[in-house]
Amino acid sequence: MYLFSINATSSKDQGEFKAGEECPFIAYINFVDLFGAEQLAKLYLLKEGFRDATIIKRRFLKLEGQSHDDPQIREALQKGYCLQVFSAH
């Protein structure tokens, strides 16, 4: 599983984010290939209404034989990905 820190721009007003505002995300992508995982992260953000995704940090998580208490990791294992947006506070 890959973990990415990403900044992306909101395409429209949604929630507490205004159109054109840059938003920070963490993307959990359950995929074995780095290039593929990066592309999936960008596509999932596009699907949610965010464009111009810039990956700031990348990290590979080895998950074999570990319990997964983190709800984002559990969600990514179940559906293949999890996006977590941070508020602009």
C-alpha cells in the first residue's frame, strides 16, 4: 500500500473549500506499483472534484502480518483506496 501527501485544487465550491482553493490530502492506495498508485490517487481526486494534484511525499507501507487499527488503512484494504482531506483551519 502507498501513502501520498497531495495538494489538489477544488474545481467547485464543496464543503468548506471554495473553487480554486488548494486542499491538502493524504491518499491511501492499495496497489503494488508506485506509478500506478500515483495515477490512481490523481484519478480518485478528479472523481471527487479536485484537479491539479501535486504529490508532495510518497511512502510505501508494508502491511503483511500486522493488525490494522487505523480506519483509513482498513478502508483502503476494503475498497482499494481512502482519501483524507484536511481542513483549512
